[in-house]
Amino acid sequence: MDNRTFALPAILLTLFGLLLSGCLSPITLTRAVIAYDDAITESQSKQLLVNIARAQHHQPIHFTGVSNVAATFDFRFTAGATPALTGDASRTILPVIGGSVAENPTISIAPIEGEEFTQRLLTPFHEAKLTLLLRQGIDIDLLLRMMAKEVRMSRGTGVVAYRNSPSDKIGYETFRRVVLHLSAIQDHNSLYVEPLNVERSWTIPAEAVTAEGFKALEQEYQVSYHAQDKTFTLRKQVEGGTLITNYDPNLLSQDERARLQHENEQGLRHDVTFDIRPGYYGGDWPIKGDVRLRSFNAILNFLGLSISEEGEYHVDKDSRTPEVAENPVKTLDLIVSPSSPSKLDLAMKSHGQYYAVNTSGPQARWNREAFKLLSQLFQMTVTEVSRAGVPSITIAK
């Protein structure tokens, strides 16, 4: 038989093998990345539901994070040729093709504990994180109902704290009305959430500044020299704390911004100041005070206890508050059932019950946004899962 009879099938087999392996690699990689992403996301969502259940039953919360996923793929292709088995067809060369894909993932799971647990789950949120979320367009009503521990406002000669806790009837209803008022202003696109830009100045003796030091100062500050007392005055615009207002704070004078910044600095780093003034939208109820943020652990406790022990209830807006778009009874409506609920996005069994977010009915969008916000807040607390120095569980398949 002519050797050329075998040459053409061999070339075709080689080309087919290269094409097959080239197609399988990106397809397999894409499917694997999406599958791991779905699994990790679902795992996190179920952990959130489980920890809400733990909080409901006054049990300690605990999270475990996936610190690393390393998946190795082994693509193998085999090809050959064999004559047909019978008759004249035995002169024909038939291809024999085979292939396989082997996956060997290694998943490292690290529990969140010790100092990491304290810093990320027990420490109250910083005001900058609230500001960041507000700038994403999230409803301030939803944000503060979930993130805020209380509002603090001046009354007479002191400061009164109104707690975001249904067991404190007066405090809870005042808190809800303040938050609804801010939400109504936001619905009208009249709410400002901006850091205070203030000018700071310092005076230093001229003899204390060398020529090299003077050049360095000019790069950072506005420098003016006073010959009469031989001093330099340094001025610099600095960004202060966040202020929630119904007016543009940049229109205030330097002295007014400095005064507000001084008041802002008297609070804690997890306090956010609000200042609603007359003469602007929502100014029929002028209110001023601070929102005190809570930790992620406190958020889970609030949601867990609200299921039955400290259930939230409807609170009407203040008569001076403009119309609001929505005012749900619950910050996050959870369904707890002895059987697996149907037609819901996600359910998790814990403590003999199924826990699921209520994604049906008129508040479906609100509840989805609330659970998404809870997940985002969790991500903002555990932005880095330890890769070393923490006991971990490694699963190799």
C-alpha cells in the first residue's frame, strides 16, 4: 500500500486533535470559574442565613472564608488509525480518537477568629463605609435601619440617644421617623452626603525652616511670610468628616465649615453627623445630630432577634416629613418554616427550621436589596481572608 494512503489521515487526526484540545481548554476553564464563583457565593449567603438563625437563638456567630482556590486541569488527547475489519473496506484507514479532562482542585478554608474576628465583626463600621454605600445610590432608609445603632440628638442641656431597637418604643419610633425624613429628602434628590472641606493653618518661626524645608513646605501648603514677627503661616485644605445635609455644605463660609468640623471631631469615628436646616427641602422639620453605626455582629443580632423576640412594627412618618417612596415594616423579612419554602431564591436549614429571604409579595425588591446589602457589608468587613498563620481546612479532590 502506498505510504501516502496513511499520510493524509494522520495529518487530519493531528489537526483535529489540536482543534479539539484548543476548544476544550477555554470552555472548561470558563465553566470551572463560574461554578466555583457560584459555589462560594451560595456558601456565603447560606452562612449569613445560618448566623441570623444563631443570633435568633442567642448562640455565637461564626464565619469561615474561602482563602484560596487552586484548580489544576489536565487535558489529554489520544489519536490513532486502524484498518477496517472486514472485506474490501480493510484497505480503508479509520481514525481512533480519544480525550479526557481531569480536574484537581485544592480549596483552602480559613475560619474567621481571634483578632481578625474582633476587628472585622465586632468593630463598628467606619463612617467612610456608609458614605461609600450612599454614593452607590442605596436608599438611606435601608442603610441606616440595618447599619445604625441609634441616633443622638441634643435635647435641652444634654444629648438623648434614640435606639434602633423595637424593645425601646420611644427610641425606636423616633429613630424610624428621623431615618424616614432623611429618606424623603433623598427621594427628592436633595440629600447631600459630603465630607467637609476646611482650611487648616499653622504658624511656625521662620528660623525653624531651612531652605530645603521651605521648598518641601511649598509643595504641600500655601506659605506666607510675616516680616514683622518673622513667622511663616501654612495653609492647607483638608477633608474632614462626612456630613449629611439638605443643603450644599460647600456654600457655607470657612468659619461655618470649621465650626461644623470641630463639632464633628467630638464624636467617634463611627458617628455620622446630619444637619437638616430650614429653608431647604425637608426643612419643615429641622433636625441635627449624629447617627452611631454598629458592628456586623450587632447587625446579625438585630436581624435574628427581629424574627420573633423583638419584632419590628410599622411606624408612621412625622407629619412634617414629605412623602416617602416606601416604608416597609421589616428591615429584612425572613421566612422561617418547618418545610422547605418553594419559589424563593435561597433557603438554608438551621435549628430544625428553614430560613429564607421573603422574595415574594410587594416588598420583594426591598428584601432582595436588603440581603444584597447584608452581603456587601460582610464583604466590607472581611476584605482579606488570611492565607497564612491561621488554622485552615484544605480540601483536595
